[in-house]
Amino acid sequence: MDYKYIEQLMERYWRCETSLQEEEILRLFFSQGEVPANLLPYKDLFVYAQEQKATDKPGDDFDQKILEMVDEDQPVKARVITMRQRLMPLFKATAVVAILLTLQNALQGTFTNTTPAAQQPVEMSNTTKAPKGPAVAKADSAKVDSTQKVSAITETEYN
């Protein structure tokens, strides 16, 4: 037989370009006794396929064997699934989403240098800031001094 033709068929077989008749030619070629050394590794593939083709047919007693394997005496019991069991995957998914959102918020606050708006000091537009430097009394200093003396005296009398 022409081995070059068989090698060409093998190349086409691996590219899935062979017809059923050409695959049958390959099976017949590899089922014969003499096979060249370079094609010997492929022999088992085609011989196995030929052998399985003959043995894959179930026998006449196939139905009987299957029925014997099935125990029809024991009825199948239905399981009762509660609403909690049905919704458990949803609860788990919700918990995972809540954890991920919590971690995201925590990490976002950690990695950003800005403080949240609730922690920033609020400036009022109608107020004026005190000038920096030495304190200057704008009111009558005599009145301030006398009130401080009175408060100091009352504290000492009650203690």
C-alpha cells in the first residue's frame, strides 16, 4: 500500500478534513498486521476505535439488567425546603456585598488625605476674626478689673 497517501490522510485527519470513507481507510490500514514505524504510535487509536465500535452495542438483556439495578420498592421521599433555606444564598450574597461596601468606605477614608465634611470646621460668613497679635481691650478696663476682683472675692468667701 502507498504509505505516502496514508500520511496525507493522517495530516488531513488531524485537521478534521477527512470524510467518513477516508477515516474508514485509515481504520482498515491500521487494523492490518504491518504498519510502518513512523505511523506505529497512531495504531492504538484506530484499533481502539474499531474495537469499541463492535462492543458499544447493548445486548438484548440490557433492559432487564437496568431494571434489576433499580430498586422500585423504596419510594423517593420529597424534601421540604423552607423559605429560609431558599433565601439563604440571597442572605449570603447580601452579607458579602455589605462587607465589601464597608471595607471600601474604610479604605477610601484611609487612603485619602482629606477629612470628611462633617469633621471640617465651619466658617461663618458674618463673623469677623480676631486680629492676631497682643490683645487690646476695647471696653473700659476699669469695669473689667472690678468684675474680676468681685468674682475673686466671692470665690474665696464661699470656699
